Amino acid sequence: MTDTTLTDGPMVLCCQCAVAITPNPLNTCVNCLQTRFDIGAGVAKQVQQHTCRGCFRYERRDGGWAACEPESKELLALLLRKPRGLGAVRLADANFVWTEPHSKRIKLRVSIQKEVIAGAVLQQSFVIEYVIGNKQCPHCQRREAKDTWTALVQLRQKVKHKRTFLWIEQLILRHQAHADTVNIVELKDGLDFFFDQRSHAEKFVSFVQDIAPTRYKTSKQLVSTDTHTGKGKLKSTYAVEILPICKDDLVWLPKPTATSMSHVSQLVLCSKVSNVVHLFDPFTLQSVDLQPLSFWKLPFKSALTREALTEFVVLDVELRDSEWRTRGRRRGHQRGNDAHALADVTVARVLDFGKNDRTACTLTHLGNVLKVGDHVWGYCPSAATLGTDLELTEAAKLPEVVLVKKSYKNMRHRQRRRIWKLRGLEKEAEPGVQRGRQFETAGYEAEYEEFMQDLEEDPSMRAQVNLYKDMDMIEVAQAKQAARSKQAARAAAAAAMSVDTPAAGGGAAVDVGTGGASGVAINKGARAAVDSDDEDETELGGIDDDGDDDDDGDFPDVGLEELLDDLALGADEDGDGELAGSSGTTNEISPVTFAPPVAPVPQFTLPEGNDAKFFF
């Protein structure tokens, strides 16, 4: 019988095993060809592959390191360059073979082709096994050896406080500008940022220039030289100096500088500091911007800083524009700290109030926020020692009082436990400095508390940083709210029972709406207890330890809608510091539980260009 499984056409016998095959140039079957020619013999079947446990990158064949996802095409291309002899054949196919995640093995099934004799192409498939080994990459080596760095950015400001660096620290965390740093060292007058690449340091310097008025100088130091190639290893240092003028400082401008800026008054207040200095004349409401280049051409110092602020009490307020409030409301103008109004104000120092009759009348831009009885911060330039040299004619023109901002005395005098917290950079202390550390820590805590108060008082500042919920304080607030709710419920129940109890003589129930003055009084008392309980819980800025509820009505509290749900620490942060909170799962709390709905505060995004607004 004829075998119908054979293909049509002429057949020949294999010269090795005499099996009928289709004619080919060698007249040899596939099995005999594979036995005679092993095209995969020169390809390594087991390869050592190194990975870094610090950054989880894979070592390339040329000695570099690349970050690849598991079973990705990038990892496949990296692994196919490793086996010896694979370049001498043609790669037809390659794919991953599943292995146990903890086996420290990666397997690839590859198919190769090669021409053996007279145009005969043979294809073969086999598995290449990669043994994963641990090896520390140079980047992680420099990160572990903190003294090894390539570029250093020295951030300095010649002032007596650190509020500027506290604010810059929050902006760095917000925009993750410290992601490429090897180490951060905190010094008495600034911060040092260490980088392992000069490009990372230049990127950081560019970021600082966008958020603060600065100038910088660059220096290089030759560390070592390769005598064979002539290449040297350099260390670069960027000395960045921040302009020494801060928010709320009283500034006496030099005459040429004031003339070049629209002939503004020489006595101005610093209202904001971003990549330029925003100056404001409190007597004419004129505002100008001081460019860093103009300042460094003719440097000057602040006449009075925040340490010289004096607290005053407002005795009388008279708006220069009597229709300002009505016109601003009718035209839809925002009535806040940004909408200034000129007013003649009579003030007296808090220290002198009740002791003598000394008062001062001055013109101020705070007419929209001040009322009789308020406390306000201000300077006394005519009676203080200014930080600049003035002529006699100039000193005679100084006003007696310059008001700066409103003082929230109730929020400042009592201890408040906030329901929010901030992150902090992981910094090292200045090496070799131990004496006087306790005093410096106390001063730092006072400056940090002042910085937190600035965030509470200025919603525009809070919009540019990340605030996180303090779950411990929120749980305390929930417990207090539950206790007060139970107390109010018991008071209401007792009032209801007193109303429903029959009278001793006539046996009739006391009607709240028609009879019984005592019943009406009890019912009002219960309602007042409930109302006072609700008012206590509307305070979001913090929890009072003394139970005092005499808050200023216009104080901008921090709402829960401004807080992030979780304090997610980075890989190099352990949460042990005071500024960094503990990570973990947080419970969702409705803002209605604590306060009425508040308009959401827009989150800050860093724009392109030089018009970014920052405050410190």
C-alpha cells in the first residue's frame, strides 16, 4: 500500500540515517544536522547578573547601571547583551520563562539561527539562566559614604533668624527638589546640600533662584588626576546668598534706588519676598518690586526687623475713604488682607496702656481690618535705633509709628494644640558643634512656632505648602466633642423632664410655649448649652487647653479641607524628628463635624518663568 502521508514530489534518502526526506543542499535530515552541527554550543547557558539592593538597578555589560521593570523590554534588551557568543548567531525570538520571585534566577528562552553549509540555515531553541547577585552601584556607594560628593550648594542668608529657611524647606518638600541630594547639613547660618552630580546641583540652584532673590558664585577644586589619561576629578561648590530682607521688615531705601523705582518713598515695608522683593508704602498704598540685580548694585540693610515690633492697642479708627466698605462690597472687591484701605488710627502702646496717657496718631493701610479695641503690631522708627545711617533732615521726616499687621492676641497668649503638622527634611547637625546646643534648640523652637503662626494667619502661604492631618489631635477633638455632646444631651433631657413634671399644687404640666417662666428658662439654658458646644467644635485651628473661646472673629483658621490625609515619608526618612510625623492609615473625618463649609484654597503650582510668588 502506498503511504499517503508522504509529501508530493520527489524524495531522497538522508545520507546519514536513510530516512526519506525532501531534497535539500546537504541531503541530510534535521535530526542529523542538529547532531552534526550544534549552533548553540558557543553561547553561554548560565550568566551572572548583578543588581543593586539600594536602587534596584541592573548592571549593564559596559559597566553602567540601568533601572528596568521586571519582565520589561528594557530588561530583555539588557539581558540579551550579557551572554557570551550570542552575537555570533542570529536571534530569532526571545521571551521570559516564569521563575520563583525568591529564587534569584531569571530565565530566557531564546531561538537562534545560523547558516551551516551551502545556504542551509539551522534554528535552535534553548534556555539561558541568569543568576542574580548583589553589588552596590557607585551612586549608592557615594550615598552611603556621606563625605564623598561631587557638588555642594551652600545656601546662606545674613540675618538673625531662620524663618526664611523654614519656608524654603517646605517649598523644597512640596516640589521634591531634594530628591537628588546625597546629604543635607544644617548650619548656624544656612543649609548645605550635597550632590553626586554637578547637573543636579545646577538644577537645585535654578530652583532656589525661582523662589528667592539670590546671587551665587561658583568655585572648583581639583581632587585627583589620572596620569595616564590626563583626566581629573573636580568638586564644585555653589555659594548661594539670599537677599537679607524678609517679610514685615521696615526698609529705608537709598535715594538712587527709590528714584529708580517710580520715585517711591524711601520708608517702605516689605510685604512679600519671592524671586523679587515686594515693597509697599503704607502711607500711599504704592507698591514696587525690587529686583535682585538692583539690590546687589547698591546693597542696604533693613532699618527695623520683626524683632523690633511693638504691640499697640487701637483707640480710634477713621477711614480716609468713608465709602470704601460700601463700594468694595458693591463692586465685588475682596475684603481681606489684600484689599488695603487708608485710615487715620489712634494707638497706644500696650505696655503704656493704663499707666500713662501717651498716644500716637498715624496713617495706616490696615483700615479694612482694624477696629477699636484691636491689637496691632508696629514699629517706632523715630524712637528706635535704625540699621541704616540717616542724615538729620531724613531722621526728622520719620513717622512716630508705622503699623504692620494685626495682632491676634487671643491666639498668641494661650497654648494651642493644632490638628495639622508639617514635614521636615532629614538634616544632619553641623559637625563639631556641641557647646550651646540646648540654647540654640530653644531659639529654633521659638522661631518654628512663629513660622507656624504665620501659616495660620496667611491662607496664601498655606496654599503653597503641604499640611498634614495630626491624627492624635483629631482623635482628642473627637473625644472632646463626644463628651460635650453627651453633656448637652443630658442637659436637654433634664430640661425636658423638668418641663413635663406636673406642678406641685395643681397637678398640671408646665407648657413651654404658654406658661411657666421657669420652664422657659430651663429650655433656653439647655439650648444655650447645645449652641455653646457647637461653637466650641467649629474651631479648626487648634484645640484649646484652657477652654477659652474669645477668639477673634476674622482669624483664618486652618480647615480640614486644606490638610492631606496621610503623611507619606520618603525612603530615607524614619519619622523620628519633631517636624516629620508618623506615617500610617488615617481615618476620614468630615469637615462638617468641626466647622461650616469653607471655600477650598487653591493649591500652588510652580509656573514657568520668574513670576512665582513665595513668602518668607
